[in-house]
Amino acid sequence: AAGVIQSPRHLIKEKRETATLKCYPIPRHDTVYWYQQGPGQDPQFLISFYEKMQSDKGSIPDRFSAQQFSDYHSELNMSSLELGDSALYFCASSLQGANYEQYFGPGTRLTVT
Amino acid sequence: GNSVTQMEGPVTLSEEAFLTINCTYTATGYPSLFWYVQYPGEGLQLLLKATKADDKGSNKGFEATYRKETTSFHLEKGSVQVSDSAVYFCALRIIQGAQKLVFGQGTRLTINP
């Protein structure tokens, strides 16, 4: 079965650079979520989209922005990168509604040097 | 607010031992409860879930019962295997409103042969 695809899997950037992470949800899933997992920490919700509109916002820095496109894929744009942005970034997708599970991608490991 | 508290790890057991990982929650609404597992270098996989009080989720020999009176969702397995070594996350999602997951801090489990 098709899963959530994230690219790239690994990314190394320097401080103050920008990064773009991409997420391709499971076909027919209309909702995308982004989570950030710091080293040894639990995943923290960043932002979510439903039908290309932002549906919820968590602890996402102002330096980050995200959007969902007409084909439902999503991109997380990160600017002025800081060392503390080094983390594993997960994308999850689901159908909209309380009874539908979120399926997670393998994550993008971002290292800021 | 909404939060999840897990027993602190790491937890180290011998193969075939009995496993319990405690999880308690605080929620402003009525939550669904989940256990996710993260194997080394991989993304989050849904292990089991329960959507209402007294429901028991089960999968791969793992079980957890939604206890509203004690606001708990403890994970148990009768006989662990080396392949169960991973990080386990308890999580909740409020049924009403946004669908984001709120995770506990994770418990690292190591099973020795």
C-alpha cells in the first residue's frame, strides 16, 4: 500500500540558510500534518492543512511557513535556520475526521551546522 | 490544556518478560488515545488505539485499555521479544476540533536476549 513520502530524507544546512521539506500524502488523503521531533524528544505539532487551507497551528516559528498544493502535497519552508532547528520533521496524512488515523512518513532529518 | 505523561525510561527487560509502560493523560475534551512505536531510524507507526472509555486496543500482542476514571492508557505485553526494542509514544487526540496529536515524552524499550 502507498505510504506517506517525504523528501529529502536527510538535509544538511548552515545557519541562516533556508530549507524546503516536501510531503506527499497517501492518495485520497486530504489532510496533512507537520511535526518536529528534537533529539530525544517527543514529536511536537507544527501545523496542519485540510483541503489546501490551514486548519490548525501549533508551535511553529514565524521563520517557518507551509502550504498545501492542489495535488495535496505539502511543503514546509524554513528560513534563517538556527542550530536549534536541527530535528526530525515528520509529515502525516489522513482523511478529515475524528475517526481517521494519521499515517506518518519516514521523516526528514535536518541538521543545521 | 491537553497533555500526556509516560513513565520515564529507558526500560530494559529480558526476552519473554512482562511489559508495562504507564501512560496518563489530561484532556480538556473527550480524547482518543493511541500508542505509536518508533524503531531506530524510522518514522512513527500506529501500534494500537482506543476511541472511548473501556475500549481495549490490541495489536501484535500489545494491549492497552482506555480507563477514563484513572485517565490512563497503560501499554502491556505478556512476553516481549528482542524485536520489540523501540521507542514507544503514548498520544491523545481530541475528538472535537483540530485533529493534532499530543504525544508523551516517549519510553525507550530495550529487550535483551
